Amino acid sequence: MIRHTPRLSLRMPEDRDLDFVTALFARPEIVAHRPEPVPDSPAESRRRLARDRAHWRLHGFGRWAVEAEGRLIGFGGVTVSTEFEGLNLSYHLHPDHWGNGYATELVMEALAFAFGDLQAQRVLGLVRPVNVASRRVLEKCGFGFEREVMLHGAPTHLFSCRSPEPTLRRF
């Protein structure tokens, strides 16, 4: 399954993405908002990619590998939330591509997919309070602050976006 936005190609992650995942999650900027901002080891990156691929096999969708101009720049999309009601939105883009509007474009496509293709009722975005840039992206895309929760031992802001068409939904 490949989806396209005006500037992005979104595809299922593949084993060949491992080197990029390992390099991405070794960057301090990517892990800065974790309770313990420690980069992932290569083994943790391998497990991360395996989890993303397993979610695709189990549910038929998941976080996409995000490409711009034919190059992998990050990962993002929606997954089934194991902790909250609704689908969970997440994304990680390489810092070289921050500030170009790619996150907003990705989030808008993820919402279109969640509400259209998956018939979801609600999509969640979990953001650490200090991550102002991610909060702005969510707000720009129609998410509203719902409440503060504890996630992995740290205060986290839970944002949500509801389907524009209230009907019986799958998620």
C-alpha cells in the first residue's frame, strides 16, 4: 500500500529501512523529549522496526515509511492504541527535514486515512509538554488538548481529533 501527498510518498516499512531507523533514533534531537533522553541501541531500533512491521501484518495498516524526493526522511502514521481509546498518531522525521511542513502534511494524510479508510472515531496525539513544535503541528491539524496523562513515567499531554462525520466506526 502506497499513499501520496503533494510532496510525500508513504509506504509500509521494510527491512531495508533498518540503517535509517538506527541512525534516526541515535540522534539526540529525536530522543530529547523522552523521560530518559538516551538514543536507541541498534538492537532497540531493530525491535522498533519489527514492531512497526508486525502492526502492519496484524492490522493491515500502521506507521508509514515517509519519503520525500525519493529519499526516506522518517516514519509516521496511526496505530491501534493499547492504552487509550482511539488510534494513536505518531511520527519521527529526520531533523534535516524539520521546518518544511512535512509533519503537517503527514499528519493531515494520516487523519484522512484514519477517518476515511479506517472509519475511526478518534485519533490521539501524545506530546511531552516541552515539545512545542509537535504541539503546534497537532493544533494546526485540528487536534485539541484533552488532558495530561502519565506515559512511560513522565507527564504527557493527550490531544485528540474526532471524526468530522459521527457514525458507527471501527476505532
